[in-house]
Amino acid sequence: QVRLVESGGGLVQAGGSLRLSCTTSGLTFTTYAMAWFRQAPGKEREFVAAISWTSGTAYSGDSVKGRFTISRDNAENKAYLQMNSLKPEDTGVYYCAADRSWYGRRWNAPDMDYWGQGTQVTVSS
């Protein structure tokens, strides 16, 4: 059974930082690209960042570029999202996702193979 479990969310003031973790089990981690999405209330799920199987390639959405960094540890079967310079508009539920494909600049939520349950990030102004 494949499981993705996010952790590290919370409440932070604008300008602060958080580091999200995604712990996986039940899949061959090194054969999956990992991605982070987020969803604010009343909005569609939005792509945040993705990283390839061996960390050779990473891609971030325009709204987080330069502030968020995705990484992975293949020995620990984990993915991470370091979030700096947080803004109130970064508030939402953050989900990690796994997929066997690499989608370049076009990451769509319906294409992902597996999802975590999400972790809430709230940025206060």
C-alpha cells in the first residue's frame, strides 16, 4: 500500500519560513518524481514545485520561484519543501504527490499517481 504523509505545516508570520516533509512508503521512491501542490479555500489545487527521480531537475511555479526549494532524500524516501519569505497568499493546504512521469513545465493535479493527505500552512500578515 502506497502512503505519502506530509508534516511540518503550521502557523507562521509573513516573512517567516517553514519546511515541509513528505514521508513515503510502499513505492520504489527512486522511480517517482515528487511534487508539491497547494490548495487555498475556494480555489483549485495549484502546482508548487517538482523534482526528478535523482534530483537532477527541479521546477517551481512562478508564484514561489526564488522563495521555495524542493529537495528529496532517496535514502530516506522523503521529499521536502523549504519555504522562505512566506506571504499570506501562500496560505493553504499543501499536498505532496508522486508520479512516474516528468511533466516539464506542465504539472496538473489529475495526472499525479499518488497523493498525501495534506498539511495546513497559514501565513499571518
